[in-house]
Amino acid sequence: MMNVFYELERMKHLMNSLLDTPFFWEEVREGRLNYANIYENESGYMIQMLAPGVKKENVEVNYENDLLTITIHKPEEKMEDVRWIRRERLQPVETRSYRLSADLDPTKIEAKLVDGVLLVFLPRRAQRETKKIDVKVK
């Protein structure tokens, strides 16, 4: 049986992602929706993702070719003598990938877990001065 409310929420999320800034272009999403909060300030951008009960060794944050990939391996909840009727919260692996803007400094990306929330900080590059080049006529 299809969950109509889940599908409506998923469609709303997908439609909203079309209107997101072109800075964060989501490439891949596997597993159920793990919503991410993304905001910016003067120094860079922050991604917040829920990761309750997840340990540091179960989180991977990778950056390659302007693509940031966050993978969260969630512990399997083992319950004996239980017949699941519905199971939405726990997916064994959730992966989100974002195509990043060129104004970020990938060498300074930081990630940490704080009270069940994964925080990924993406700092901006230092502003470089534009060098004016004189055109010579011969």
C-alpha cells in the first residue's frame, strides 16, 4: 500500500529543491529522505543533517571533483519477536551528494557530530584581488 502523505512530502521536497540556489545542486540521494538544513553566513555554508544514535565511525564525508558526498550508516535496530508494520526512521545507509560552487575552499571543509546532528562547514575561499592587465598596442 502506498503512503500518500510520504509521497506528497517527497514531491514537495523535490519541487523545493528545484528552486534551491544553483550553488547546491543535489546529485544523488539514496534511501529515505534525510532532510538537510543548508544555510550561509559571511564565512561559508553549513549543512545540518539528523544522525541520531550514529557514531563518528559510521559517517563518511567525501569531496571529489566539486562533489560533496555525505553517507550515514545507521545501526540496525535489533528487536526479537517483533513483526514490523511500518518502518520509516531507520534505513541502513543514507547518501546525499551536492555539487558545490567554485567559491568554496575544499581544503578547509570540516564535519562534526553534535548531539545527533551532523554539521558540515564549507568555508568560502579568501577573496582574491582582480589583477588588471594593460592591453598594449603595437
